[in-house]
Amino acid sequence: MPYRLPHLHKPGPQGAIRIGCAGWSLTSAVSASFPGEGSHIERYGRVLTCVEINSSFYKPHREQTYEKWAQSVPESFRFSVKLPKAITHDARLVDTETLIDEFLLAASQLGDKLGCWLTQLPPSLPFEHDLADTFFKALRERTNLPVACEARHPTWFTADAAALLKAHHIAYVDADPIPDDCEVKHRADASLVYVRLHGSPELYKSSYDYTYLDHLAHTLQARAKKSAEVWCIFDNTAQGNAQPNALHLMDRLRLHHR
């Protein structure tokens, strides 16, 4: 079935569409599509326009590591960085100011190539207004970059939850597949579109067929007319399908621009 994203409510400036993957490791199957000398990230950055740093969820990276990554890609390239699980899953958003400070200090070494933050919440974490308000207020006091929230408990998709996220300028992630009862029915921040494609029917493994990707290209173009930034991240990396899917989608977007 084609991937269909809900329409935004208000039109905005024409936004750029960024296509990338959750990580930049290159398999032998796609090596020819990322030609030239250099490290994997250098070759990746010459072809795709963004990447999601997913490893930051599992472990902290040194400031020098972020600096090196930033120096390895073109000026127009952008990074999305995923908040650590120490904040979202272990602390469950409670008393996280020190953890946020440590994370942002390191990741901010990406400089101008830092595009946005990704906050993925555990499926077991329900929406609690005061807790969410305190957490996102603390985050917003420290950064004004776009933030996408991938909530996975149904209570995060009510009108009340959407209003709180919108008040803090936080966008919903449009995920595929969508967890049960987690469809985005009320838009939060509409200036950012962040699509995460995890692979379906088999999570992190399945490839998306060409028909699906062709429909997605049209959808992203429509969303770009109403949002300042559109990101599409392929997270179906376990069997190497993310890069081919991203490359095909980029090809379709080029065709649609002719």
C-alpha cells in the first residue's frame, strides 16, 4: 500500500527534501553508487544529503568525533542526531537536565551541519502532561534547532499531547510501520517533516518496493510545499536495504523535478 502522510494544516515556504539513512556504512552491493576515495562517510556524503546518527542513542561520542564527522561531508550536508536512551528510556524524561547538557555539548560540535534532533520514546512511556512539558521546556531552553519526536504509546497522539508538542515547536515523526493506535491525527510543529522508514513487514530488514517509493516521492514533494524542512530517513539497515531504497527515492525526486 502506498505510504500516505496526513496533510498539514497551513501552507508554508517551499522546503528542501533531504534523503538519507540511519548510518553511513556502505555495503559492497552499493559501493559503485558511492564512488571515489575516502572513508564511508566521505563517500556517503557526496551522494546523499543527510544522515541520522543513531549510534548516539546507545553510547556517547566524543566532541572530537562529531567534529571529524562534520569535516568529512560537504557544506550543504546535514546531520540528525538521536537523543541517548539514557535520557529517553532509562531516565524516562525525568530529571534529565545534566544528561541533556552533556549530550548537546558534544553533538553541537557538528556546527552548522547539525540539522535537527530526534527524540524516540519507548513504547511503554505514556504521555504525562507535566512531565512532557518539563522535559521539552528544558530541551528548548538549550537548543532552538528543529526537534522530531517519535512517540510509540497511543496517549502521545491525542489533541492535548499534540498541542503541548506544538507549543514547544516539536514535530511528530511520521513512522512506517505505524505502531498500533499511533497514527498522527493532530499535527504538532508543522515546520519540520521527519519520516522514518523502518522496513515493512519485517522491521529493520524489509525493502520498500518501487511503487511504494514512487508514491512516497510525490508525498514528500507535496509536504515540502507546506513545510520548511522535509527529512526522509531509511532505517531498514539490517540487510542493507536502506541505501538502495534511498538512492531510488532520490532518483524519483530528480525525475519529478524535470
